[in-house]
Amino acid sequence: MIRVMKILSVSRLTYTYPQREVPAVKNVSFSLDAGSYTAVVGLNGSGKSTLARILSGLLEPDEGSVILAAGTRAALVFQSPKDQIICGVVSRDIGFGPQNLGLGKDEVELRTIECLNITGLLSKASSPSMALSLGQTQKEAIAGIIAMQPDVLILDEAVAMLDPESRSEIFRFLSYWVSKGNTVVHITHDVDAVRQTNDVILMKDGEIAFNGSRKLFFTDLPLCRLITGGEIVKSGRSVRSSAETALALTDIRFSYGNGTVLNGIDFSLRKGTLTALTGVSGSGKSTLLEIAAGLLVPESGAVNCEVRPALCQQNSEAALFEQFAADDVAFGPRNRGVSGKRLITCVRQAMDAAGIPFASYADRRTFNLSGGEKRRLSVAGIIALDSPVLLFDEPTAGLDGPSRLTVMNLLRSLAQEGRTVMFSTHRRDEADSADREIVLLNGQVLRDTDGTVPGAQIPETVQQPLEGVKLLAMLRENAAGINASEKNTGFIAGMKPVVKFLVFSVLFSTALAVRPLYLCALLFGVSLIYAALAKYPGKRLLGSLIKVIPLLVFFCIFQMIFYPIVPGEPVFVPYKYFMVTPSKLILCLTTLIHTESAVAIIVSFTYTTPEYDVVDGLSVLLRPLEFVHVPVRYVIVVVEIIFRFIPLLLDEASSIIKTQLIRGGLGKAKGIGGRIRAILPLFVPMVMQTIKRSEALADALTERCFS
């Protein structure tokens, strides 16, 4: 008789989060065999993610123990894929974990290529992590963990954002992984994912309600229905639908940098209909919805709609910015002038309809809600706007079966009330439940199951972009600018990283150090030549140089007042403490040239130098310090984290601003006082997100074996 080794044993686990009274996990015990494949299921908030973090070592239980077999290692793929990413470039991030394991360069490269292939990201190997869609980011997070080949692989809703084909690829890999003797624990709401496993653990209110075989789980219909919530049934076209057009998009084209995302999109939506927008990850669904909502400006084409559509974003974390749940839902209606009992009624109805009951959740703190609860609350916030045209980007991602059914029934009921509703999805049953499906592929409409109604009138109103889109574009450009494009073909871009780094360092330090005015002027000329060799666009360079002039003028005024007069020199403008003298003029002029030279050198360097060139160049320059036992690796990792963390925070700020604009914030602020009040709701969520991202980064470093 073959004896199966127990690879993981859990005994009487209990964990309660700080400032909460009810344990998230309570008295949980089970064991896993080596080579087992187990699904952990349960409703949102049942303790599944908490259990995953305890199993991976990220949380220390209040009571009980987790024992791994000697010499084995567990690793967790996070529920939020952006929290998992360390490096700013895809291939470097996947190789980060294997490097920390002390593997040789060839083995790290082999594992990186293998995992890129497994997840279908080989074509994105040198792309910035920030340039990926959320589904592609989820693939990158999975690849980064499996590259370390853990003995126990724990996935926390790791396929929620993937299209069906990508999900099937991950399922095939997991089956292969288990066949090689590895152990997989998959925390999921996806019934298809459960069908891949051998065993099922059902959690309810922090405790284990079922622990048995997959076959036994599916034969217990009441138990199974508790998780699946039942089938999403198409109830037929909405009775309030008509031939009248509510929203029309004509010849919409859009690109991010050099990459075309949408290429000639044409369709219109009729009033009172429910439309599903589908397509593989990265096909342009989110971009299209943001253009329709006025958050992005298309390069060509027009959006026609009598009333601006309201969009519920894919990133539900960024859609919440008030401290309490009811206040968050009330934010939009309040900005539209709703108050008093009418406001309370509006909030109550929206929360109840979205499956996050007002009676239970009104006073709950938004940042303490589970991922599924946050998503339902973000849906409620958009419903409360009472817009005739509603757009939802993956509204059911990460939801359990009953919550998913509630949201889909809600979308149907909104259409039956006469609203026009479009939602993006990767789920076949959700797409089939809609009146119509529009499929995107490579930025174009591949299939439209409805088409245009003959004689339909397009609304005369051409929607203008929301106030604030320029700020969004600036944030996006700054985030992208931190990871320069590898397609730059200038002379500077073609240098070896260490040479590029040295040239920049010499020019930058010299430009700041020289004192004589003629040398400053000479260095400014050199900086312009450097910018030309970098092929930095002249118009952008001129804009960068002009932007710093107001600050320099202020500094010059400061110098005219406080810089001492050289004895015996003439005073051109004597006015109280403000005195203009030759030495002060020379000082101001040299300061101006110093600063402008430095700006030209910095923008040209960042334009030609992607993150990996900076890291490679720095690695070579610091290598001699390794011989005296200076921890160079820490310096390199800090640089990589900076390249990742700053764009991530800019992206978070962008998502928060988008939600503010959609729900009536920022744009209507008047005067200095009004603008200060308008940006206050940005401050708290940005601080909270910064803290959250910092904590997640620490957890990600732990999971990727960095020490």
C-alpha cells in the first residue's frame, strides 16, 4: 500500500483582524496530501482570502498552527494582481523570484521564458507592467509565482479577470503542475475552476462547512447552489426597449503611444436594452467604455448621447473614497443636488438593489469590506446616479455566485425600466443573458449579434470629454514616461546601459557644477545636442523648459532681495530691499542656464532609458562594491521598486479622479475654496491607497523570497 505524504496540516486556526470583534477564520482544521488539487469556495467575506494569507505565512494566526512538510515552500498568487508585481518590466518581474532563490542566470532565463509561454505573455516580455490590461496583469502575477516552482501553489481568485481561452490555458497548466507531484489550493468562485479540482473545502462565516471530494460537492445540490447562486437566465428583450438610439459611437480610433487600441469602432445602443461587450484580455473593452463615458478623448470619431453615460470602473478599490459605505453611495447624488429624505431613499434603494443591504452596510467602513463587497458597493454608487445610460466594466469580477446573480438581475431590471445598459464580461453565461453581444478583437468589432436598426436616429448631442481629462492624460503620460519606450532609435538610446548612465551622470553633474557664465552657456548648448541625439521631440523639450521658468523667476526675485551686494558695484534698480546689481544678474542668469540644462538632460535621459537600462547600468557601476560586501542587490531592488511604485500610485490617482469625475466631483468646483473642497475626497483615498500599496509591496517581496 502506497502511503501518501501530508504536505500541509492545519490545526484549529483562528484569526481576528484588528478592531473587529468577529473572527475572519474560526477553528479551521484540515490537511492536504502532496499532489492534491483543492478548491476553497464560499461567499464573499467567508474567510477564504484570510485563510490563504495564513497558509502562505503572510498572517500569523491568533490560535492554531500551519505545518508544512520539511523542505517544502508555499507561495500565494494575490487576489489583486497589481499588488503582486515588483518590477516595471514583465520579463524582469517574472525572473525576480528565481533570482532571489539564488538560481543561475541561465536557469532564471529558462524559467522566465517558460512561464511567459505558459501564460501567453511572450510577446509582452519587454513591455512595461503598467501597459498591460488587468487580465494580462493577472497572468503576469501568476507567472511570477510559478517561476519559483513552489511545492504548494495557492491562488486567490487568480483567474477572475481572464477571458475563457486564457482561463482554460491556466487550468491546463494547473493540471499539469499537479501531475508532476505539486500541490494546488485554488480559492475561487468559478464553477469551471472547481470542476478542475479533486477536493472541495467550503467556508461559511469563517468556518469549514464542507470538506470532501468534488463529486460529493456537486451531488449535494443545496450546498452547490449556495455557491453558484443558480443559473443566469435570459428573460427576453426588455419590454421598454425601442428603436430610439440612446448612445452612438462613430469611427472611434484610439492609441496608447504607438500601440493602436481601437480602430474604427462603430455601433449604437437602443434605449431599454442590455448589451454585453466581450473580447480577450487587452482587446480594448475598458478603453472603449472610458471613451463613451468621456474619460478618454478619441483620436477621431464621435460619441453621441443626450445625457452623459455613467461608468462603473473595473478597479472597484479606486471607486470608493468615503469613510462609510452609505456616504460613498451618496457622493454622486449629493453632487447632483439630491438631499434630505430623498437622498437617503436613493442610497437605500441603490444599496439594496446591488446586494449590499443598506440596513447591514450603511455604517460599515469602506476600506474594511471584502473585495466582493467593495465591488457591489461601487455598483451601488453608479446606480444611485440614476443615469439613463449605464456602463459597467466587469461588474461581476470576484463575486460569489449569489452576488453575481444579483448584479446580473439588477442590470436586467435596469434595462426593463427603460435604461440603456452595457457591461463588459469574460463569462459566457453573462454574455448569453444579454439582448445583444458586441465582440472586440484587435481593436475592431469582430461580431455584433444585433446590428444597426434601419431608420434609427442618432442623438444630435455630441458628448464632450469630461472636465479633468487633461489631468488624467498628464498622469498617464507621467506614469508611462517613467518606463521609457524601448523603440527609441536615437544615438543615445543605442548606447550600452552603463555608457548611457555614465554620459548622463557626467553631463548632469557638470551642468550643475560649472560657474563661469560662458561655460554655463557652453553646457546648455551641449545639453541641446544631447537632446537632439536622444531624438527628444523639440516641441516637448521647449514645453519642458518653459514650465520651469515661473519657478526660476520667483527664485530670481528672491535673490534680488536677499543676495548680498558686492562692495563697489553699481546698483541698477534700488527699491528698498529689492536691488538689481551686475553680480545678482549674473547669478540669476547662471541659475537659469544651470536649471534649463539639467532639465534638458533629465528629460532626454528618461526618454531614451527604459527601467531595465537604468537597473543594468547601475548594476555594472556598483559591482565593484560587492567585493567589499556592500549589499548592492538591495540598492538595485529599491530602484526597481521606485520604477514600479510611482507609476502605480499615479495610476491609483488616475482611477480615483475618474470616479470623482463620473460621480460629479472636481469638475464643478469654483474658486479656490471650491477647488480645495473638491480635492479633499482625493486626499484620504490616496493616503489609504499609498499605505495599502506599501503593505502589499512588503507582502509581495516576502512571497517572492526577497530577504
